[in-house]
Amino acid sequence: MDLYQGLLLITSIHLLAAAAPGPDFVLVSQQTLSNGKRAGLLCSLGIALGLSIHILYSSLGLSAIIASSSPALWGIKILGGGYLIYLGINSLKSRTRGAEAVTIEVVPERSALKTIGLGFLCNALNPKAPIYFVSLFTIVLSQDTPAQHLLIYGLWMMVLQLAWFSLLTLLLSRPSVTQKFQRLGSWIDRIAGGAMLLLGIKVLVTRAN
């Protein structure tokens, strides 16, 4: 898979995953609705920077495996593909979300640095992130994937994350949009689930061939 194909795949799956309501979504919503657009944008920046932690260990670790052990790489591909299928099935089984899907609490206003740090820690300490990122990278990995391509993929994912949550902040700056967005949560889950399911199958089929 060449660089541009990899970027296209990562763009499609990562945007869908970012759009699905989760801890980052809740935090950005809280900051935006409680403290305004500036707080939401700073928090979004922190979340995007938090991705760097996952990208660093994922890209360095997988690059080392590629260079040293083909069987280990195939093993990771199988685990990654299986995990994507698991995520996909769970998302497809998602029930319709109500207004309670995202609980907005009043949070104290923080300095710019603390707000960025809040977003950073929310993403960096997400216990599900390691498996997700390793699984995502296995989609575009092959024996001849240059290490710099993984770096480009990682930086692009940070840009996507920042762009998505910045857009979310701008939307949530208009409270009338919030309930409409929440009602779309189940459909976002299902679309993301279908994409993850197909990509997981693709990983496993590639292994079989």
C-alpha cells in the first residue's frame, strides 16, 4: 500500500472513530458549553497533542517488529484485525442514544495551559487507545513500509483530531446544535462500526493470502 492509499484509509476510519462519542467528546463538550469557544479549542489542541504519545510507541514498536520478525508482524495483524472486528460488532449493536448520552457538567474555568493539559491527559491516559492505534496501524503496514510513512500517518491523525474537535467546538458554541448532534450518535457508531468491521476483515484476508 502506498502512502496516499494509507492516508485515505486512515482518514476515513480515524474520523469516524473520533466522531463517535467518548471521553474526548464529553470533555470538549463540557469545556465548550461551560467555558466557551476558547476553552473548547484549547482542549481540542490538548487532545490532538495527546495522540503523540500513542503514535510514538505504536510507530516505534511496530517499526522494530517489522524489521526483526515477520511472524510477529503477522501475529499483530491478526490481533489487530480481530480487535477491529470486535469494535465494529459492538458499534453496530449500538442502541439509539438519548440526550443522556453525553452528560454536561459545569467545570471550573482553567488557564490556557491547564486546559490544554486537561485535553492531553484525557487522550493520553485513555486505556483503550493503545489497542486502537496498534490495530489502526496494522491496516497500512507491510514488510516494506518505510518508518517515515508511519510518522506521516501519525502527524496526519493529529491534524484530523484537531480539525474534528475544533469543528465540534464551533458547533457546540451554538447550544441548539447539541441535541441534534447527540441524536446522531447511534448512526455515527453504526457507520464507524461498519467501517471497522470491513477493515478488520481486510486485515485477516490479507493474512490468509
